[in-house]
Amino acid sequence: MRLSMRQVISTAPLPAAALGELKQWLAISTPAQDEALGGLLNSALDMCEAFIGQRPIEAEMRETVVADGTWQSLLTRPLRSIDRVEALASDGSVGSALDMRRYEIDIDLEAVGRVRAREPGVGAVAVHFRAGMAPDWAGLPAAIRHGIVRLAAAMFRARDEAEAPAALPASVAALWQPYRRMGLGSNGARR
């Protein structure tokens, strides 16, 4: 059985440098569009994560996984640390932290995190962790940053069109392709 719900607890705010790169790309010099452009940068970051299979900028996260005594892989990659594991109440609210003797954690060489709760009767656990390729915007590889800026710019330019483009621009996909992580899903299908 696979249950996994993910929640972002906190992220580092995008620095002015990220917005500056996007404004330079679009040749915008006034602050009138800053809020909209910041939203597009965040959307582009989410699309980057979906495409490459890795969270670009480090964030504090929580995933809920079943606690049936088997190893459960966390969906978010790359994992930096697993901070704590908490039992979930039957209504889904976070309960108390589990004693470290009641669970095992593992982060493999590819930064995939796994948890195994050994306490019978606990239906699910909330795993709190940090994940991301880089601690901040400046730490991202240049190709990832440039792709995020180009995608946000494409979304900005398409804002007045009746239909948003259905596919990721080929230039952005080419920048991100070397960082794409593929794996096998629980049914053996590529994801």
C-alpha cells in the first residue's frame, strides 16, 4: 500500500537576484510587475521539479507514508536530512514524535530517503525532512537557473494569449535534460 502526501513547510524566499535575472531577460526596468513575475518564477520552479524529478531549492518538507513495517520511499529528492518522524492520529493530525527505536531511516547514495516504522497500530507517519539540489538560488547550476528564467519569461509573454502553451519549451527542456532523474514507480513503470 502506498500513501504519500507532501507538504512544503518552509522555503527560502527567492532573492532579488532571481527576479533581477527574469526582469533583465524580459527587458523590464520598473517594479510594477514584480509580484506577478515572482509568482511565475515560483511556478517555473515547480515545473522544473516536475520535469527533473528533483526539488531545485532546498526546503523543509513533510511527507505522510504508511507505517506497515515495510520500507517506504519518500517522493521528494534529493534528500538532505530526515529530521523527525511523527505518528499520525486517525483524523490525520500530526501526533507525537516517535521514539527513535520505533522507526528506521535511510538516505541512499542517490539521495533517496526511506522510512520504516516498526510500531504496530500506527497507520501512518509524518516524516519531516529537508530536500533540494541547492540551498538557494545562487547555488543552483546555471542551466537550471537559466531554464527557470526562460520558462517564467515564456509564461509572462503568453499571459495574454487565449491558451497557454501545452508543452515545455524545447530550449528549457534541453537545459534541464542533463539533470533529469528517472526511476521506476511501484508498478515497475518509468516515471
